[in-house]
Amino acid sequence: KGQTRGLSWPDLRRQTAALAIYLHEQGIQHGDRVAAYLPYITEAAIAMLACLSIGAVWSICAPDMGTHAVLDRFQQIEPKVLIACDGVTYGAKDYDRMSAVQELKDALPTVQHVILHDNLGVADLASSEVASAVRMSQTTSRHGPEVDAFCPMALPFDHPLWIVYSSGTTGLPKPIVHGHGGTLIVALAPK
């Protein structure tokens, strides 16, 4: 059974701004790709909003996908950042995904930064090969005037927003890029 967790609008804004500032400080710029290996949880929404607010291009694969399927997608987009979780819970059972995170990092030579979300709390970064990773909680915990004053970047209508993929039934999955403006129009279109 799933868990429900609340997050206030002010805290969503603060955590998003804190992560966006962190990414910017790491040299992530508009147009850079950020790959996420996360379940569809609050932290995924925060990370997506942070990336989009600085003009980075977001792409996500669920951690229940096999690493080969994830690599078939992420290797094509050459991400600079990998945001991943240490594991997932499915059917009331925990699954450690640290070896998969390591495999992804090793197979994605363009990744310069790894951010790890403690979904299960099983990652020991001190003894892990992903020791260069920073915990997501560190990147989203910042407070202060810079965070309070953060304003998302204004981007052109056709600026890339996120990358999704075809199923891959006829070869490699094909990346499909959606832009900011077109996605907004679809989202706001009357039903």
C-alpha cells in the first residue's frame, strides 16, 4: 500500500529553489540534460521543477526498469547529472538499487554529478563506489535570502522541457523532446 506525504507550497518552492541553485553552482546551464532514476515521488517533482527552472532538460526512468533499458534511453541524451534513489519498495518489499546506480554512473561518461535520494536509507556513501554523490537532502535543505529571492529562468516558447521515449519495440527507444510552450498549451487546453 502506498504512502501519502504532504508538502506545503512554500516548502516545495524553497526545496525547488535550493536544488536549482545547487545545480547552477555545479555549472548546470540551460540545455544541459538531467537524468533521473527515481520513482514517482515528491523528490522527483522537486528535482524536475528545479531543473526546469534553470533551463535544464529533464528525463526520468523508474528504478523498477532494468539498467539496460534505462541505459538504452539515457546514453542517447548524454546527461550531465544523474539523480537517483538508493532503492524502492514494491509489494511491501524493499529493493536496494545501489548496484544499479553504480552501473548507470559507470556507463554514462557524460555524468559529472550524482545526487542520491535516500528513499530506503540503505546507501553508505562513505564506503560506496558512488562516494562522489551528494545526498539530495543536502541539496534541498538550504535556506536564506538567495533561496527566498530565487526566480525561475524565463525561457523561449520552444525551449526543451523534458525528454520521454518511445517503447523501443522496433530498436532503441527514440527520445521525444517536448518544449515548454507546447506542454503548457496542452496542459491548459480545455477538456
